[in-house]
Amino acid sequence: MKVTIQCFAQLARAAGANDHVRELAEGATAQDALREFAESTTAEARALLFTEAGELQPTILLFLDDEPLLWSKPRAASDGSSLFVATPIAGG
């Protein structure tokens, strides 16, 4: 199944694009999709997503098909799902 990882702000810049389509096995979770994306992207993008210990950065917000997603509660993705990854932004 295909899942689109949608990046925003500095994550999109670090990863080289806003949208990244991943082919995953049936039954894969949104968390699986993000881990697979992190393994295949740049070191800079990976560092924005995960700590050195492999934990999701506490400032990351996730939405699966427009619904908030808690990292600690795996949720199945489906073919055509979108996982929106929001990193912190600053401005003034």
C-alpha cells in the first residue's frame, strides 16, 4: 500500500521535498511509515524526527488522514493514507 509522508517547514527542506510516498506492507502502521521514511531520508531530517536514542522528538506533531496521532498508540494506515508531520516553527 502507498502512504504519503507530508513534511512541513524545516523538515521539508531537510528531506528535500514536501511529499514522500512510501510503499508499505498491508497492516503497516503510521508509525512504521515514519520509521521507514526516517531510515531513507537525510541525517538532518532524521535528527529533526528522532532523538539519538530512537525516540520521536517531543516537539513533533503527527496527523494521520487529518486526525491527530499519538506516537505511543499505533494506528493502522491504509492505501492512500497521508501522514502529516509538523515540526516546530518560530517567527516573529
